[in-house]
Amino acid sequence: MPNGKIKDKPQSNSGLSVLGDPPSLPATPTDPVAAHKKELLDLELSLIDEDPQQPRREDNPGFSEEKLNELVKSITRRGVKTPISVHNHPEKPGRFIINHGARRFRASKIAGKKTIPAHIDNDYTRTDQLTENLLREGNTPLEIATAIGEFLKRGMKKKEIAESIGKTAGYVTQYSSLLKLPKSIGTAFRNNRITDVTIIYELVQLHHDHPEEVDTWVNDESQEFTRGSMKYLRIYLAQKEEESELVQSSLNMLDNTLF
């Protein structure tokens, strides 16, 4: 930890000595939070709480027993190489809440560690947390959609969200469509029957014009959701629409003949 002392400067031949001694540099900050903000600390795991509002859900594959055990083995062998980030608990002095690093925190506990390297960052906001999680790999489509939904609730435009996470506006539009899905598609999505966001987005568009047909197709438990099956669904719906138009045209002609 810095001791606040400034080393004596070597003599200079620049001739600036005639100007006198430079003003004294400020001592280390007196605010302990400011002093430790970027300092690497070894915090006791027992003093750290997870954020109940963190963007990653419990069903995230990264929280699975298999993935956590992989991380446990790594931590057991080499320790935690990337410090977690925490902020002071607003209601419990002396405790901390995780900004990011929940997987490392859980794996360290399983590995029997007592402490974990951490940075204190009390300026870390919910927006920072959402952005950082969206920039990380391994988020589920629902987690991405939920995070984008929070950004939208905060008044951000889709273009702004796209720029902040390095994605296209189309990417944001596709994922935001997951927030309001028709019942059949929403159920299949939450049950992980459909995981391809592009397919979900296309199903939503088709459902707008063919709700009954799409509902029946999606609710079939044996149905697989692939690019190939979507192609056949589009062909089927197009043919049915064409047949419907032919029938309607024939009925119109019959009406004109009779009257």
C-alpha cells in the first residue's frame, strides 16, 4: 500500500533551480475509498454479497455446475487472476456488493478460498453493469433482451444502445423484440426450445399475419426450429395465402355472375 512518501528528485542541470522549489505535491487522499479505488485488495469472501439485480440469470450456462467446476479447478491451481469489482454495501457498513465477478466469487467459495482479489469501485452504476455484461461473451438471449429493455426504460434510444455495446441497430431491434412475444413463441423461448434470435424475430413477423398457423406450428412439441424448417414454414404460409386469394377471387367472380 502506498505510504504517501515522495522520493527525492535528482539534481537537474536545466537551470530551473533559480526559480525556487516547486510547490509541494499533495499527500495521498485522506478518503479511504478514493485511496483504495484502484488499489488491489484481498477481501474476505465472507464480507461480500452478490448483487440480486445482476443481469445474469441463474439459468445462465456459466453458472452451471459443470462450468463452475471448471473455474474451481483453475482457481485451485493458479488462483484468481482477474480481480472482481465491488462497491460498499449501502445498508451494511463493512460489507461489499459485487459489481462484476460473481462466477469467480462462487468458484472461490467452492474451492475453499477465504479471500479474493478485488477492486472497490463505488462509481460503478447500473448502466456500467449492463454495458459490461453485454460486452462479455456467454450471455443468454433472454439476458441480453432484458438488459436492452432496461436501457430502453432509462430513456436510451436503440442507436445509443447499439453504439455503447458495439453492435448494430438491427441487433438491438432483434433482441428488444424478445421483450414482447406472442404467447406461443414466448413459451417456446423461455423453455429454450427456440434459442436462435433471428428465428424468433422472423416468427414474430410471420405471427403478425398468420397467428393461428404459427401458433399451431410452434406449439407442436416435436417441431425443430432451424433455418431449414423456417424456410418450409414460409413456403407453406405463402402457398396457403395464395390459395386463399384464389378462393376469394373465385367467390368474387361467382358473385358477379349471379348478380
